[in-house]
Amino acid sequence: MKQVNIIYTVLTICCALFYNQTAVTAQNIITLTDSIQRYKIGEECFIATDSAHNFAIGDISSPSQQWRFRKSNQLFPNFGFTKLAYWIRFTVKNTTKSNRAWTIEGGSGTTDSIEMYLPDGHGQFLVHEAGDWVPFTKREIEDRRIVFPLDLPKDSVMTVYIRVAGEGPKVLMMIIRSVENLHQQNIMEWMYSGIFIGVMLFAALYNIIIFFSIRNKVYLYYVMHIIVFSCVILTIEGEFFQWLYPSHPGWNDIVHHCLLFTMSFVGLLFTREFLNTSKYVRRLDKVMIAGMVACVIFFVWLLFFNMPTRLSISISSLINVFYVPVVILAAFISWRSGYLPARFYLLAWTLLLVTGFFNVLTAIGVVPYHEFWTSRMLSSSGALEVVMLSFALADRINIMRQNLTSIQHKRIAEQAKSEATERLLHNILPKTIADQMMKKKTTISDYFDNVSIFFSDIVDFTNLSAQITPYDLVKGLNVIFTEFDKLARKHGLEKIKTIGDAYMAVCGAPELNENHAERVALFALDVCDAIKQIKFTEEKTEIHIRIGLNCGSVVAGVIGENKFMYDMWGDAVNTAARMESHGVPDKIHVSEYFKKCLEQSSPHKFYFIERGEMEIKGKGMMKTYFLEKA
């Protein structure tokens, strides 16, 4: 039995020595030359998983643990979000003739903890620490990415171990660069960052100027969105850690996730205002309000109550996964509902969703990491989103301007129509009555205790109209009544109507006037003088008229809905009409009551000739007079 144990021990030692030799000879040796300044070594590395975080460098580098390493099949090893630790091993040989200094880029700026172990030549290892959990001021090379100096003498071979751990995304760049190439890369990175910051800063300043110009709060929310989104990108790329709080690595996760909650809140706020979701998508508007409340709650929890990092990552990722599709759905529904500015808004957020989706897939290790596109995906899509949202806001302004112009044109047309209607009403109705009509008053009627009424008609008008053409007839009547209208305005009478050759006017209604009788008398006398000067036709046919005047109470109002008119009724109106019909050509026939009213208001101004009593149709015997100039 003792002999069996001895044989087993010998075989085990031989197998271990054989495996160790095989492992060393099997692994690729990366050769550095003078002609190449950058080496992507991801596929030349070997990777071991430390699921329980049990291994130290002494353990993992021992020959008995080399079986744990498996050759990498990724140019940029990506382990996604995991609590596991990983060991990376590679062997490098320096064959350069110059004293070129080398560096190795181990991971992105979001890697929590990364350690590089270099053999010191005495069986021990020199440790270089960096990562999101290590103060920036302690980095040996001040770079927003994780870069270590690779001290590799000429003509030497070295096996390097790298350990990566933490709770954040674990993406390893694994690029060996010369110091000169690192400087060139940094210049390119700062150029891209400068372009991104310049675009975002210009957009923010431009829109804040617009906000102060037109005082539309959607522009203020848009500026807030630009600023917060830019801050999120700068935290992801490491600029905030490098420049704002280099000695406080613990702030990284807090600032980053607070900004994520703020970005979601501001994005929803901007979306609600821009898309007018309370009008076009009411249900989603309530969902957005709930999302904004959740952002505030988690922000306060994270900032003041020490939310666990893993939980904050999960919640912030969940909210961002929630709010971007909600915004896109709201934009799509608004667009389909006829809100045209939503089209550019939909395109902008769809672009951000696609790039964000690929970024998440890259972070969790589903999509391979790309050195150029992955590192600039979010910043590039953010700049494009800003451009598209600027188009959306410009489109919104243009549509609002078009709608405002259309509304103004409609208002101008309505105002012109209203003014035309008002002018028409004032032409056919007394001003006070027209004003009541414009105020939509449905029933207009008034009682007037004492007014003076004028009636006239043309003598023998029937025979006259048979002797001339209709054109000449209308033309002649227009000349006569136009002159009457001028005289009515002169003496303050209100024209009531014309019926055929008859003309009716009144004074004392609807505007009250104490000397209404005198005004009507003067008007009647001027009409008699004016008619003598008017020739009805080209043959200069003379015109003779009869005039009747009376005073008394009347009821006045507007009758009808279509082709309405202002008219008067009462015994005084009938009597005035009878005075005209029983009158004499070129004479002013007045009632006894009109004579009394005129003598009371204007004594000794007028001269009357008594006609005597006569039978008046519908009235019986009445004493009447002719009015003459004094």
C-alpha cells in the first residue's frame, strides 16, 4: 500500500509538471516590435473565473491552478454585469531596439476594480491598482480610461496577470500601446469629447435664448434635458470623475444614478410639455406622471438614504427601459392623432432607444464591444438626438406660427365680416337698434310716448311709372330718396322705410328728442323745396308730392329673422298716413295735435293755414291744417 502511494504521488507530480510545461508552451507570446505601436491582445489572453473571490495572485499564478485558464475568443473581453471576479493572463516579449515606454489599457472608465500584477524577478509580483473604486489621484497614469504603465525591459519575456472585480459592467480593452500612441489616442478622445460638448453647449445656449425671447417653457425643459443628458454621458466616459471629484470614487455611482433618475424625470417632463400629452394621450400622460413621481422617490432614496449600489443599478436601468418606450409610444400616438411636430420627436427618441438598446446589450455581454463605435455610441446618438429635437422644436414653431397665422386670418375675416354686418345694420336700422342686434338680443320693442311722424308719396306715381322704363324709374326714386336721406340726417330724423314711392321718417324715436315736432316741420319744408329742384327723367318731368305730419305715441321694434326691419305701429302712425293720403300736392298736411305740439315747442316760428274739418278715412271728422313757411 505504501508503494502504491509513492507511485501515485510521483505520477501526480509528473502530470503537474507536464501540464505546466504544456500550458506555458501552448499560450501565445505577444511580441512587441519597433514597427507597431498598438497591439489588441484580447484574443491572445487566457481567462479564469473566480466565482467565490478566493484566489490571490499567489494562488492563481501557481502551476497547479493554470488549468483554470481558457483562451479568450473576444477581441475585447466583455463579462457584462456580474459579481464574479475574473483573472486574465498573457505573456509578452519586448524585442524593440529603442527604449520605448509601453502602457496597457485594461478597462473602460466604468470598471469598478482592476489590478495588474507584474513579476518583480524575485518570485513576487508588483501590484498596480485602478478602477472606479480607486481615487483618480492615485492612478499612475492620469487617464479617464484605466491605463497601467507596462515596465518591460528590452529582450525580456513577462507573464502578466490582471484581476477585474466589482458590480458594474466589466469590459476589458486589453490594448498595449506605446506612450506616443496613448497621447495620440487621448488627443482624438478629447477632440470627440470637445465636439460633443460643443454641440450640446450650443444647443443649450441657443434654446435658452429662444426661451427668454418667447417665454415658452418647453424650451426651458429642453435645455434641462440637454444639460442632464450631457452630464450622464460625461459620467459614463469618466470626465466627471477626472475633473470634479477625483479624490472621491464613492461619488461615482451616486452621481451617475442620480443623474439617470434626473434624466428620466426631465425627459418625461419635456415630453409631456412638447407633445401636449394631457390633450392627445391622456392615459400615457398619467403613466408619465407616475414615472416622474417614482424618479423623485428613488432620487431622494439614493441621495439621502444610501440605496445599495446593485439595487440602484437595477432600478435606474428599469426606469430608463420603461420611460424611453413610453415616450416613443406617446410620440407615435400624438403623430397619428394629427400632431405633426411629433414626427421629428418620434425619430429622435427612436434613434436614442436603438443606440441605448445596443449599449445595454454590450454592457451585459450579449453584443461584442467595438473600440470605436461602442465608446462613442451614446454621445453620438445624444448629439444626433439634440439635432433631431431641434428640428422637432423648429417644426413645432412653424406649425404653431402657421396655425396662429390661420387663426389671425380667420379673425381678420370674421372681424371684416362683423364690421360689414355692423355697417349694413347701421344702414338699415337705427344705431341703438343695430347695437342691440349685434349683442344678439332676440326681441327688440319699445314704447315712445310722443314722437313726430313724416309720411310722403309722389302724386300720380302710377301713371308716371307706366310712361318710363324700369331703369329710369329706379334711378329717379334713388335720386329723390337719397336727397331725403341727406335732409333727414341734417334735421336728426330716423328714416323708417320706403314702400314704393312712399317715404316714412320719425323724430323722437328711438333716440328721444324734445323738439321732435320742430325738426320734422323743418324737414318737411326742406323736402318741399328740394323736390322742386329734382327732375325725374331726362325729359325733366316735374315731380309733385303730398306730405302728412302727426304727433303721438307709438310702439317700435324689429320684426322678422330674415330681411328684418325696424318699424312703428300705433294710431299716431295711421293718422300721419291719412294726413298724407288726404293731402294736396306740394302741401304739408298736418293734424291739429301736431299743430299744438309744434306751437308749444316752437311758438311763432311756423305759419298754419286752417283747412277745416274733413272726413278722414277710419278716423271720422278731423280738423286739419297746412304748414307754411313763416
